[in-house]
Amino acid sequence: PAEVGAEPLAPRQSPLSAAAMLRSTGAAARALAASLGRYGGAPHGGAPRLAATAAGVEKFKAPPMVYISGEEMSHYTMQLILERWVQPVIETSQWEFYDLSCKARDQSGDKVLRDAVEAGNRIGAIFKEPTVTPSKEQSKSMGLMKPLGSPNGAMRKGWNGITISRDTIHIPGIKLGFDQPVFFERHAVGGEYGAGWKSVGKGRVLSTFFPDDIKEPPIIIDGRQVEDNESAVVVYDNPLDNVEDLAHIFFARCLEANIVPYVVTKKTVFKWQEGFWQKMKKVFDEHYKEKYLACGLLKKTGGDLQHLISDAATMQIIRWTGGGFGMACHNYDGDMLTDEVAQVHRSPGFITSNLIGKSADGSLIKEFEASHGTVADLWHAHLRGEDTSMNPLGMVVALLGAMEHAAMLNPANKADIFRWTGHCKEAMYTAFRTGKGTRDLSGPTGLTTEQFVEAVFEDLNKRMASGEMPVPYEVPAKEELAPSRKLRRGFEHVDEEGIKAFFEKYDTDANGAISFEEFVDMTLELGIAPMKKDPEAVKHHEARVASHASTEMPA
């Protein structure tokens, strides 16, 4: 780990050094480097860095937080954001930085991961960049001494993980997928992820439970005959002690956000999942049911908490695009269903992923990260010298969440932190609304990774310098459109072909529209043209119209 109070670890590819930008980014990045031209010293022996400034903004100190860095494109982008958005106004001397890149983990014998877990336990607020869990091929190409497991399992275990909250991210004024928020609680422990297994041949399998109290007799869980020449025998358990904590987190969040809660299992087939539902239902009935009824959130669920079979949940996620619902489920179901939510809501980049655990004293530990990975394809394009357009929304929302949780735990500068996070969010959303977003939302004219970071920095700097509190953007109310005339009573008697012929008569140039000159001719023939206050002219016009009507009007 970096020393406490140090600047972030020097990136493995320096994010905004002049040399790195000229060498490994495209034309847009080279132009940005040339236009900025402000380079400062390099901490930890890295390449020179931009001396980011924020004119007219007074710097304030952030409370303690753990910052876990990853690698590839997501790491590169977050380093840009740290230097351009965070460091100009926020002193991060109380943050602790841990490098979980594959090489750093390998060189430390994974001590850096153990240190990061310990720091998370001690501080309680963590931000994590996406990391790589290397395959055998990657381990070999990186020259790693031994295979590395996913750091997430160690974190969930080390922080007594309760739930992984995965929610949709919404940009006011931009339609993504779901209209209203969708919340998910994925049980953070148990299931297939911690399974033990062996590949075996024909024979017998006996699963036996031995109680801690040796005076109690063993219990046979299952015994069966294995008939195939090759079978995979798998053993895992689902801990249930922390389901009550998960229930409180889930129901409280849904109630605050005015969201309808559902519990998802496959208990009709997997009978062992019944305990999860029973614990969730008990907490709901005892602590939340009356509150939900008072808010009218159970009108569509028969006035009670509704259980969904996982198969049905899969279908409803596609159908309920209006959003406004939440689901709590087992570990594996949560993993699969939230991937489906991500696809309905455009991509994993618009979904949060926040691990909530519990320290020994009962306080909540919260770790925030994006749902997407390191975005290797963009990283490789970046290394080839091509322009990239990386959308950092999910990572930034995670960073803001971690900073706000840290401020709740240590509220000395809470107002300053929340003012900055609010302005940061609004500046980022404004960029997307005004066509200054990345290309996934703004199309081919969208900004490159570096241009987007700089555009948001300039707006954020102005907002912070104003001294004002952030004001969330309100989407203008849509004008009510009158219903189609075809829906009106009596339309069935209208001769549409006759109307079409009538229109074509006055559309003299056949362009499908009535010009002003054509409109004047039409109103004159129909006798509806406004006339000047001249009795003789009006009389003459009426006579001409009557004569014209008697010879040309259809029968």
C-alpha cells in the first residue's frame, strides 16, 4: 500500500503526463496535452503530472477513506478524474491507497489485498476500481509467480458481507432503460461461489454434518449412488444468520425511495431456499408492513410482501420497464438477474455495485465500485495510440458514494463533501444532456475520454467557485398532446379517401405539405378566409364562394 496521506500510487501508465499522452493516446489527447501545458512534480518517482488547479475554490480535507486501484482503462480514467476533479479542491491526505493490480498483488504475495481488507475494516468506507482476476494464460503472459483469485471473495469474507446492492443509475433528461430506479439486494455470501467439488466416477456419496458440540450425534445431509462414469459432486451452504440484516437494508432503502419490494427464490423446487423467504417475511411483517401500507406501495401486490419465483422474476424484469421495483435474492440469482437488469438499462456501466458488510462493533462497512470490468478493449486501443471514449459514470457514482459514506462516519467536513459530490454529479449529467458526453450516449460526435474529463472539470470548477449549493436538474414537464382525431366519436363516418383527394387538390406542388400560398387559396375557396371590413367586398366574396360550391363540391 501507499503510505497514508500520500498521493495516489503512480499509475503503471501515467495518465496525464506530457510524454505518455503524446506517446500512447490519439490526436484528441495530444491536443489536450498541448493546450493544458501545466506539469507538476511526480510523486513516487512516476512521470510528471499536471498541476491541476481550480481557480477561486478553497481546498478542504476529505475524511478517511480506502481507495483501491485496479488497472487497464478503468484505472487510467480514474487517475485522470482524481487529478482533474478531486485533487484541485480536496485534500486526500487521510485516504489510504492500495494497489490491487495483478503485479502488485503478485510481488507482495497478496499482502496488499490483506492490508486493504484490514484498512476497510478499520475505516468503513471504501472505493474500488475494477480489477483483473487473471486467467492461466494471463498469469503466464504477466509473468506472475502463482495464480491469483478474485479479490472480491476475500473482501466479502473479511468485511462480513451482508449484501451487494446493485441499483440502476439515472441521468435526468436522458432515457436509458428503466424509467424509475430499480434496486437489487444480492446476498453477499453462500451458494455456488464458495462450493467445494470433485470430479468422481461410479460409487456412493455421503454428506455428513458434525456439530461443534461433540456430544451431539452427526447428521447425514444426503446420501446417494453415483451411476455415471464421470460426475461432478458439489457441496456448498447458504448462511442465513445475516439475512435479517439484509432484510432491514433492503426494506429501508425501498421505502425511502418509494419502491415496491419483492423477494425472489426458487423455493418451490429448491426447498432449502424457504428459510431465506421466511426470514425476509418476518422482518417485513414486524418492522415495515404498516409503513409500506401507509405509503400505498402494496396496492399492486395484494397488500402484502410478494414472493417471485426466479423464473417469473426473469420475465418481469423485461416487462417492468417503468421501474420502481426492488428485488432481494440469493447470491447466484442476484448475479444473474442484475446482469439482465444491466442489459435492459443499456449496459453494466449504468448499474452500481455496493458491498455492505458489518464490523465487529456492529457498524456498517460499505464498499463502492462500478459493475463493469477494466474495459480491456478500450485499453488496448489506447495503447495502440487510438482515441478512446470511456464512460466513467459508474465509477464516479461509486466514488461519490464512498466519499459521502466516509463523511457520514466522520462528519467534520460533511457539508463540503456533499456540496462537491452534488456539483460533480450535476456537472457530469449536464455534459451528457448537452452533447458533451462520451460516445456511448452522445454518438460519433461524443468526446474522447480525456475531453470528457476536461469538459466536466471546467463546469465543476465553475460550480464550486460560485459558492452555491448544488441544485438537482428537473426535467421540464412534457406538453400534453391532444389525442388523435381518429379516437374521437363519429370518426368512423369520415371518408378518409375523400379527405386525401381534397388535400391533394390544394397541395399543388405535391410535396405533402400546404404552403402559405396554397393555404390562402384553400381558405378563399372554402369561404373561411378572414375578410376586411368592406361590406361590398364581403358580399362579392360570398357570392363567388356560393357559385363555386354549387359547381365543384362533391355530392
